[in-house]
Amino acid sequence: MNNDIVAKRDTNRCPSHPGAVLDDIIQDVGKSKTEIAKALGISRQHLYDLLEEKKPLSPPMAARVAKAFGGSIGLWLRIQAAYDAWHAEREVDVSSISRLQVA
């Protein structure tokens, strides 16, 4: 009998935007968003745009977030990549593109 449990995410559910993850973490830190923005060396507006999922998490921003809140830069970028890929699969029309074969 196999007792291994494999977690599988519903592929119809959008992965979390890194801003949503960050927003959850910030709530537990006990500092204002203005203080967080200052600590990260970014404008308050930039932080709000990220938290409201209006901006993606760039590699430089991932470095700042990883330093301030933990995790690796790669982890934060993978969260962003999963979010971007999920949207691209649903929004980009590739029906007219043929698969190219190696000669």
C-alpha cells in the first residue's frame, strides 16, 4: 500500500501573485507600509502597486524582498513566473503558430 501523499494544485486556480504573498507577510511584521517601503528602498507607490498586483516582482525587487523577509531571490521569482505563466497560457493566442521541427 502506497501512503505517499502528493499535493496537487488545481490548475484552474491562478497561482498567487508575489504581491499577495508579500501583503500577507507584511501584516504579520507589525510595521506600516510606509516603513516597509523605506526599508526596501522603494517608493510607497511602488510597494502599493506590487501589493495590489499592478506590477510584477522584478529580479532587483526580489533581491530586496528576499533580504527583508526571507526566502531566496529564486523563490520569489518562481512565484512571479508561475503567476505569469498561468496568465500567458490563458491569454496568449498561439493557435496560428506551428511547431517547428529540427532539420
